[in-house]
Amino acid sequence: MTANKNFSRYLVATSITAFGSLLHGIAIMLLVYEWFKSGIILSAFEIASVAPSIALGMLIGHYLQKKDSKAIWIKAAVSAAILETAVLFYFNIYSLFVLNLFLSIQGIFIMISKNSLLPKIVKEEELSWANNTIFLTILFVGVISPFVCSLLLTISEKAPFVIDAATYLVEATIVYSIYLPEKQQASPVATEVDKGGEKRRFFKDFKLTISALNKEAKIVVYAILLSTSIFFIAGANKLLVVGYIERYFSESYYTYYGIRTAFAAIGMIIIMVPVVFKKIEIKNPYRTCLYSSLFFVIYFLMLGLFVNPYVLIGASLILGVGNGFISPQLNTIYLKYTPEKMLKPVLGLQGTLTSAAQVASIVVTGVLMDFIGIRPIFNAIGLLLLLLFLALFHTRKLETVDKE
């Protein structure tokens, strides 16, 4: 067994489950909004999918610090498959809501275990390449998933959920085949963040983790702040796009949603291909993320100021390029700059904060969509993102400091 084979299996497992999860998420959004035409109800489903990370993300991170990441990943995937299969026998609006809630909890275990396992199977200098490769592969899945989901929904409303349940089982099987030469051990209990274990209260954990990061890797603190802001707008954007297309292009609702999503993925692929094949070299991932946030500013302002199919597609391409630069680089920052003894708690912390941001944006956006309108929200978010970029501009220098 080689590290390359291990990474190939890791990549296939991640891609397969990403396909199933995309089918699941797209199907729920399209069905719920089609059934009720309400941003508030749609926001309730989105809250169910992200809210558990607020309360549980960091606590689960501490809990998993002494656990075998591979074993946890397998158990979480299998239990998710069983749960989704059970829901198929009681398929209604309520069971879908409960499914969203529990899969989001399972997702925390999978996310932390999966990310913390990656440094075990690739070298440190390959982390950026590995994250870029994973992200690029998922993008190809993202291009086809909206069309596959639309086709499956025309066959049966349950079809996307059947496929998702199957992908979890395939994922678990592939992860089981990953070979680790030594049994994965938890990091030694070595810092004030680890002392006291699971008995410490959540907010004290939060404070101590941030304090330790400020001493050892301040750049991670700003990366978490940036990713929290990005997830805030991502939560709002999911609702806004569905409402935007239904309002302005209702005659081809599924078609325009599929085209828009595909072009966003194409935009990411356009930039990720040269990055993965090292035609573009990213030496400073945090600085890249910061500058790329300007693509998001352009995206929101375009959709806020203009309404036509060409702007919808053009803005989606711009959003994709920004995502292609940002998403894999943020993960690289966490894995590269976070001390190993703090990695799982920090991954949990990141999940907690980004989920809280999504819940906040989903609640606000769901209400505003029904009472104010969609275009003003796009404009407001674009301006807020521009202010965030200006506020964080000075932090680009931290990358050099942390490397030293």
C-alpha cells in the first residue's frame, strides 16, 4: 500500500458522498420551495441542516481528539445510510426535516474525522495540492448533480434520497480499505486547551482555543473569521438563488437552476485546473483567500443590479472562480498552520462558527425574501463584503509572520 493509493481511495470516497449529498440538498431545496413558495419555510430546513454544529461542533471536536478518525468516519457514514433509508418509508415534510437535522449531526463527525485523517496519508508539503485536487474532483461532480437531481425528481421524489443512502454505504466501504501503517493515535494532552477533557464547558473551550491560537497560529484565527463570513453569505445565497430564479425565470425553474449551478462549478473548474496541475502556484493561501473575496463582491452586486439570463450565468462564473480560489485554501490553512495537538478542536470550532453564521443569514434572508425582496439583499451583501475586505486587508501580512 502506498500513500498515493490511500489518497486515491480517500478522494473517491469523498467524491462519491459529495455527489449523494448534493442530490439530497438540491432535492430538498427544490421540493420544499416548490411545495410552499416560502422563504421562511425553506430557511427552517436550512437551519436544521447547519444548526447542530453551533452547539456540537467544538464539543465533538474535543470528544474526537482521542478517537480513531478512520473508524469514526466509517460508523458515521453507515449510520447516515441507515437513517436515510428509514426516512424513505415515512417520506413527508416532517421526516425530511428530521433527516436534515440528524444528517447534519452525522456530518460533523464525518467532517472532523475526514479532515484530520488527510495529514496522515499525505505529506505536509502536499496538503495544498491534495485539497485542491479534492475540491476540483468535487466540482466535476457538482456540474452534473443538478441535472441528475432534476431528472431523478421527474422519476420519483424519493429517487435522490435513495442514491444518497447508497453513496454513504459505498463511502464507508472505501474508507475501510484505506491502509494506515500505524493505529491512529490521538495527539498528546499537551496544552491548556486539552486539559480537563470533556468536562470543560463549551464557552471556556472556545476562549482557551482562541487564546492558544493567538499564541501559536494567529493566522488561523483570521482564517476562521473569513470563512465564517463566507459561510454567512453562502447560507443567504442558497435561499436567494432559489427565490431569484423562481421569481424571474419561473417558466424554466429547474432548467435555470441547473444551468446556474453548472456554470458556478465550471467557473471553479476553470481556475482549479491550472492550480491543481501547478500552472498557477499558490504560495500564500490566506492572501489568496482574502483577495478572492472580491469575486464575491462582484457576484452579489451583479445580481442585485441586473436581472437577465446572461447576468445570471456570468455572475455564476465569477462566483465559481472566487470559490475555486478560496475553499480549498482555507482548508489548507487549518491543516498547515494549526498545531496538531489542537487540530480536531479547531476543526470543530470552525464548524461551530460557520454554522452559526449560516443560521443567522438563513433566518434573516428567509424573512427578508418574503417582506422586502431579493435584489436589495444581493446589493446589501455585496457592500458588506466590500467593507469586510477593507477591514481585513492588513491581516495579509500575518502569513509571513506565522511562517517565521
